[in-house]
Amino acid sequence: MGRKPASVLVLALLAAAAAVSPALPQGSPQCQRDLFFAEGAMRASRYKLNDAASGDQATRCAAWRGHEDAMRKAGATFRRCLTGPERAEKVAIADREAEGMTSAIRAQCGGTRPGPVERLRPQG
């Protein structure tokens, strides 16, 4: 019955820490901060959508893609940091708006989103 080496103990502790859920409690300062920024990002994205409405197709598609991203990120924050009816309502709104943007992008912006390499490629 010998002692386990310290490295085995350290690995066991790291594995246990990795298994712990990254979810934060609803009232935590991190969640409060994340919710504040998620709601701000949603508002800013809605303003960009409004501004892009009179623009050309490329401008509208870029705004739709940005709004889809903002809504998906906000939805993830709401799922992690809210509970009860408020969670259900805000997740539903974020999901509905994201899906609307996904549909618009597919219908009017050439289907799928360009990958990171394609987005960085110079035009012309």
C-alpha cells in the first residue's frame, strides 16, 4: 500500500475540476454582467438591422448575419443565467429572431454563411 505519486493526484484533481459544470448561478456577478451585455448587443443589433433596411443586398445580408450571431449568443446567455418564465420568454425571443435571420440569409444571401477564409478574401 504505497503512496500515489503527486502527479497522479494532480491529474485526478484536474479531471474532477473539468467535470464540474461551467454554469453560473443566476444572481452571480458574472451572469449579471453577461445579461447586461447580451441585452445591449441585442439592442445594438436591432438598430443595425433598421439602418441596413434601406441599404443594398450585401449590407442587409451583413446585418442579418450579425443579428443572427447576436441572437444566438444572447440566447445562450439567457439559457445559462436565467430561470423560470423570464428565461423561457427571453430564450424564445432570441431563438425566434435567430431563426428568422437564418431563413432570410438562406433565401436572399446565397444560402450558407461564408467561412472565415472566404470572408477575409479580397473582393474583385
